[in-house]
Amino acid sequence: MKSFVAALAGALVSTAALAQEAADPFIWLEEIDSPRAMAWVETQNAKAARRLEGDPRYPAYLAEGRAIFTAKDRIPIPSFRAGGIDNFWQDEANPHGVWRHATLASYRTDAPQWRTLLDIDKLAADETKNWFWKGATCLKPDETRCIVRLSDGGGDAVELREFDAAAGRFVEGGFRFDEGKQYVEWLDGDTLLIGREWTPGDVTASGYPVALRIVPRTGEAREIFRGQKSDVWASPDVLRGEGGRVDGIVIQRGLSFFEFEYSLYADGKLTRIALPRRAQYQAYVDGHAIFTLQEPWKDFAAGALIAYPLAELKRGGEGAMLVFQPGPTQAIQNVADTKGKLVVELLEDVKGAVDVYNFQGGKWSAKRLPLPKDATLTLRAASGRDDQLFVAAEGFLSPSSLWLADAATGTAARVKTSPARFDASKHVVEQFWATSTDGTKIPYFVVRPKDAPLDGSLPTIMYGYGGFEVAKPPVYIPEMGKIWLERGGAYVIANIRGGGEFGPAWHQAVLREKRQLAFDDFAAVAKDLAARKITSPRRLGIYGRSNGGVLTTVSMTQNPQLWNAVVVESPLVDMLRYHKLSAGASWVGEYGDPDVPEDYAFIARYDGYLNLRAGQPYPEPYVTTNTRDDRVHPGHARKFAARLEAMGYPYIYFENTFGGHSNDADPEMNARRWARHYVYLSQKLMD
């Protein structure tokens, strides 16, 4: 009987899904490059350009954005390699960018002497490809032989090529793998560990690698791990000891976006590691594999940072020890290893801190680095040759500064400071708390002119994300400050549940059937802003991208009376089909599975595409995406706009034809992107 009921339920949801698909008159817009779909995009882009780029403010916004994104005095973001510093640099002359190298001593000066390793603009021109840089993986300890990742169009799928960084050229006859979503690690100078689509269709339902192989320079590749098609991915991390020695390989089998099984491949055999499903591999230092726990396990609470000695891993792992247990207002944001230290980036009451851990005498001890207080701190790079690391510090009104720290001595010194890009002297940052529908207090930040009258007239942009345990602390946003704040606007970040501001519990509070609470949190912040008379619905606009596209489209359909502008960028929208589009199947752990009847029911209740209704006071939204987004399918944005059009609602739609999910592949593209955003927001909130 139980099997019959299950089969019947499955049949019912399959029927509902097929009916929904058949009833969708815009499903043809999911055919990314079809002539019909691209003709529609071209028509929409022309209309958007007339409306936004034809606005007299557009040239000034574009010039200001371009000046910021191509400024020569930006801080070159560093990474440690081969005893020096690498940087990837884009500017007006090099929109695709150059990979370059300098000594650490030279990097610390005001005018570093850079040596170009690879000019991506020249490579793109020589090969008539739209190449974009996606990074490099270099063989330790020398780090002169690298595998470079290149994307044609800026998407997540990359081509892999072997590169000699000492000579500054690709290796003739070297390793090379065609474009795909793939993982790569060096084992030695003649051997790679790769996860990729080995034969057509040999990937997970999410489009990621399902099998890992050891690939020698000559000879046959050997498979060491295979997951299941229903998994999200199979990905490797090589444990490197002294001198780049390979101590083992940690293999993560992604059961969902947040649930994993781990195995250790060492001495030619595979051993399962004892861990709960909600655990995340972070680093390897001093013979210990480091994991964070997103759920309670044994004597460890959720959020804990734990260490496994290598010998315990080889036995399957029963001897884990506690490194650090965050308190109720703390959350681990990032973990890294230097040559001999463990580095932990934290949020404490949504303010940054960086602690260094040392293993001695059978226990871990911590020391806090002397970095700016009341700032957001971001770990930029950590050295495997010594114990140095770079940390960036910033705030809403404080330009980014870069600090070089030594984890061994516990010292830190500022080495670079970005110039101010806007006049922050007239503004103030405030933090308030709104009360959501279930009584939970939701923090949010407001950046506004000090002398703005509190009468509800302040043009305000409210940003939200609320997903995947991604925190949104205060950061310096130069284009927002220059184009928006200097013209009298205000900016709000709503730290709604789903993010990582307060650890795993803050995220897990709105998973799956509890998702409505994230939307309620966002609406609660809007109502609190109005109650404080900081702004009003007439002057309030919202912005969200990616997962934030779910947030903004649901907010638009559920609470149209709360805002007058809605920016929907690179969005998830059609939540009953998201798992069938691009990498969507990997996010079932976040949203639920529409193929399961119970999940279908709670997703359908909020789905922004499904719940568009006639005769509603929807604000005119600006919907934008990217043709080459192979993470969140452009069909989401296209169909939402097309349905609005069919229902007679006003909207603006624009689609960039390259750039990938980030939608900011080069500085000129990014300047135009933000100029359009702010023209729309000015039209809706300032005019």
C-alpha cells in the first residue's frame, strides 16, 4: 500500500509538472541561442537602450562608473605564487585583462614592477575567441608549472591548458582539455587529478563532474572515484605536506549543495571519513585536515571548526578534535592554511576579525591579528611557503585597505590603501533591527545623508540576498557611493535569514518549506524603514541578483505596495522548473525538489513566475541577465519579462550577450551595467 501511495503521488506531481510545462507559452525562451529567442532579446535590448541609455543622466553615470572600474590607482588584488605576488588586472586598455607577477618587495611599493605572464586580450584576438580569465592552479612547491582556466564568453565552463609561468608561454604538447565544468589538481609534474565529462553525458544532473581520474602525461587515465548521477558533484582537494608532498586526497561527494560524503584516497585505497553530512572541508595544516560543521555531531555543536589528524583519516576518522566553537553572534566566513598555521576569518555581530591557530602540545591555541576594528575583513591570500597572508579591510564609507600579516609572529601592517571614490563626509551608517512575522529580529544597515529629513522622502535602494549561508556585511561600493549617495540617495543592506551572518542556524531557518520567512524578513525591513520615516514605498527600490532574484520577484508579487522599483539581475524566477535548467538541480537542498509533491506545493505558493496575476499594482521592474550565464539559466529572466509583457504590465528587459553569471566580465561592460541600473533607479525613485 505504501509503495502504491508513493507511486500515485509521483504520478500526480509528474502530471502537474507536465501540465505546467505545456501551459507555459514562453518555454521557447529557454532555448538559449535559438534564432527566435535571440531575435526577442535583440528587440528587448533595443527598447531598454532607448529608455535607459537615452536618458540624459546615462553618459555621466557611465563616465563615473568607467573611471572607477578602470582606475589605475586601484589596489591590485594579490595572490602568493612562486615566492612573489600574482595579480590579474583589467583596465580600459586591457578589458579582458593580464595575468602578471611581481616580487613581494616590489608589490609593496607604490609602483610595482610587473612582468606580464599572459595577455588575455591578445590571446583572444590571436585565437578569435572571447576568452576570459578564470584562474590558474600551479604545482607546488615551485609553482612555475600551471594549469590555466579560460572561459569563452565568461561562463563557468572552462578550457584547461598547461602553462609555463617561468617562460611565460603555453607548454607545447602539454596538458589540454576542452571546455567543460571541470576540476583539476596537480599530483606531480607529470600527473593531474581531474574531474570532468569524460564521455558525453558523464556528468551529474547538475552538469558537474561525477567521476575523478588520475591522468598521467603518457599512458591511460585511471578512475579513483565515481559518484552517482543524482549527486551534485565529485570534487577533490589534495592534502600537501612539507615541500609539496602529497599526503592524500580528500574527495567530496556532493549529495546536495549542503550535504556531503567525504573519503580519503591515500596509499592506493579509498576510505570513508566519519563526518555528518553537513560538514565542509576547509584546509590542511600541520598534518590535520580541517572541517567546519553545519550541524551538531557527537560532542560538537553546529558551526564548530574541527581537526582530523591524517593518521585518523586513514583509519576512517574517529579522533576529531575541536579547534574553535563560535558563539551565538559569531560566524566563520573563511578558513585558510599557511605553511604552518590555520587562519580563520570571522564575523562577530556582523563585524570582522581574523584569528590565527597554532597546534602545539596536542591542542589548538588562538591569537587575534591586530587588524582594523569595526570593519569588514576579508582574507585575500595565504602563502604556503611561509606564514604570510593578505587581509582587506573596508566599510560602507571607508575605502578598502590591504594588510600584510604574519601568522607566525602575530603582526600586521597596512601596505596599500584605495583612494576614496566618493565624498563620504556627508553620510552616516546606522544599524537597526526589524521584527519579522515570527518575531525574529532582523538586522539591517542604512547608509544615508546625515542631514536628510526623516519624512519618508529619501530615495533608497534596499539590497537583499538571503541564501546559501552567504553573509552580506558592510562593504565599500564605490560606484554606488559616487552615482547614488552623492546625488542624495540612501542604501540599505537587509541581513535577512538564509545568509551566513550568524552561522548555520541563520541559514537553515529558511530552507525549503520555510523559505517564506526570508521574504517576510525582507518585507519587515521595508516596513521598518517606512515606520522610521527614513523612506516610503514611493521612494524605495529593491535590488537582488541570482538567489536574490527569487527574493525580488517574490517581493514584487507578494508586496507590490512596499516598493516603487525592482531590479532583478541574473535571477532564479521559475521555481517549478529551476531544477531542470543549467546548474539548478544542485540547489534542491536550498529550495526543495519540485518533482516531489510536498515540495511542489510549498514552492508553488511563492513562485514569482507562477504567481503573476492580472490587475495588480506591480511596480515596473528592470529585469536583466546574461546569455552566457551557464549557472542560472537566462530563461528565468526572459520568461518573467515575456509574461509581464503578455499581461500588459510595464517592464524593462536587457540581456548582455557575454560575461557569465557575474555579469561583470570586463570593466566597460560593468560600467554600462551599473549606469543602466542607476538610470532606472533614478527614474523610479528620484524623478
